[in-house]
Amino acid sequence: MKTTNIYIIIATAAALALFAGCNTVNPVDQELTEEEIELTGEIVGESLSGERGGLMSTMYDAFSTVSQDGISYGQVSETGGALLSENSVNRSSESEWSAEYNPETGEHIISFRRSFEGPFVSKSLSVLNKYIFTDPDGEFLEFPRRDQDLIETIDFKGMKSGSVESARKSSSFSRVDTLFTSGLYSESPILSMDGSHDGEGEMTVQLREADGTAERSYKVRLNLIDVQLDKEVVQTNGTLEEGVTGLITYTVELQGSSNGQSREKTISGTIEMTGDGTALLRFDRIQKVLRLGLRSGEVNQ
């Protein structure tokens, strides 16, 4: 296992856990500038984005099956098992793969590097994922790829750090996601998900609505309140983005300077996952709604 990357990620996870558990959130200001609104949309959009290493990317990893050879997206059987087919999503290149299994805890511990170079976006991530797969009797599954039809629950924790670059936005970050899903084996058409996303980093973005370029440090927290996946929709379309619905609450802490003045702002609200590949971002106390692309993270006013 690549111990250097893992130690970095574990240290990051500890720092983020301390932030999530001990940080006292400042009162949310009623007044928001156009820059702060747009920055919040960009940060939350990236934190959700499948292409930019956000929560949707974590969901794809969580619903994969793993072995010593890598990540697999197996076909769905009549009883359940993996949600996605091998060709359902354009995955990035994975390298420096390492895997181990702890029979006492049931944990599959996977580490790797994930990178992608394209005409519109490039990224480089160090990833550490932990899975616990159980069958309907609550027994650990040592070979989830072979026994994917027996998977009833997935207890997942993913930690990643890295950077993403595109034409109008660049960012570096550390993220920790925890997800728990049950009902894969059962005949229920819906999967319910509980969990959270904690992230912190720096972002530079060319603003569309506000003038100029903004550069801020940030911390973000997402809490899954009532998030569901429709098995039939996911199987038909081959993507999670068009099968996920429900509510997420968020808090974003912006730190940095604007127009030469140091500014800190805490912003909160809700995210509605609509089931059509987008999410609606709403702000507490102000009448403003942004539409976010779950795959790309793009923001539309």
C-alpha cells in the first residue's frame, strides 16, 4: 500500500472530523453579495460533481464492488447486487492500486491514485476508500465481486485529496464522505442513503455574474437528510445522477479577501436532488435558486 498517500489522507480526515465536530458555526448573514452567491454555487457544485471528485463520484465508488484487481461495476441481477454496468460511466484512470481485507472488522481498505486529462477538465486525486459489505443476515462479505447478489448493506467511508483544473476554475481540496446504504438485496425499488460530506480547500474561479476573478479558501459540510436512489431508473439509464432524489442541507464557510478587504462569511441552505441529473441549490433567508449539474458541477442561475 502506498503509505505516504494514506498517511496524508488520514491526517486530512482527522482534521476534517475535528472541524465537523468542534467548529462553532457563525450566524448566517442575511446579506449576501453576488460574488458570495456565485462562489457558494461553484463550491457546492464541485462538492457534488461526479467529474470533479465530489459526492456523486463517491457514490459511484460506494456502489462498485472491489477486489485485489480493482473496482468493478457489475451487472444488476434480479435480486439486487451492484447497481451499475461496466460501461455506465466514464471512469478516470486509476493507478498505484492497493487492497487489503480485515476479516475481524469486515473492512475492505482500498487506496489508489485517480487522474484524468481532457480538453475541458483535468484532475489528480489520492484516494483511500473503506467498505464493509454485509449480506441479509448481517454477515461480512469477503468477496463482494463474487457475491454481489448477496450484498444487502454497504457501509462506506471515502477520503480523497487532490486538485481539479478547467478553463475558468481551479481548486485544491481534501474531502471525507461517509455513506450507509441498505436494501440492495431486497426487492424494494428504492435505496435509502444516510451520510455526510466534509471538505475544505481553495478555489479560484472566473465569475460569470459578478465581475472579475474570485479566490477563496472554504470549508463545506453536506448532510444527507432524505436521499434515495431509484433502482429501476439507475438500471435503465446507467447513471446515478438521474436516479437520485431527496434533500441535503449544506453549510459553506468562505474565507479570504474581496476588493482588498478581508471577509469571512457563513452561508447555509438546502439542496434538492431532482432526479433529472441536476440539483436545486437554495439559500437560507434570501430568495435565490441555482441549478447545479451533478455530473459536471456547472452552475446555472
